[in-house]
Amino acid sequence: MPLGTITRFFKKQGYGYITPDGNDGDYVVVLDEVVSDRLVEFGEGVRVQFEEGDDAMGLRASNVVVLEMPETGLLP
């Protein structure tokens, strides 16, 4: 599964974008696809691992796992 960073996240709308390592194009991530108990802190700068997908709207991320929080540098 690829690794990446949340580069933009719109909390009110519940979606954002992941830029994968290697910058192969942004993946849309929907909050429902995030596997974490710390969603309050989920946002820009968070390091994640995710499954790649593609649909009519473009590149999609699913089964997103939070690896590192930017403010602590620690695992969630």
C-alpha cells in the first residue's frame, strides 16, 4: 500500500486530498475511509498509508490508516 501526506482537508465537507510519496497525482480521501480513533486531529500534514482506487471522479483513497501526526511525530 502506498504512503502519502494529507495536503488539503476540508473538515466541514469531510473530504480532502492525499499526495502520495513520489507525487503521482492527488487522491481524494473521504473521512469515512479513514481507519483511526483520532479523527478530531485528522487533517493537513498527517502521514497515511492507503489503498489506491479509481472511479468516474478520479483517483480515490480507501482504507486510509494514520501513521504519524505532524504535531507529535508519533504514531496515533
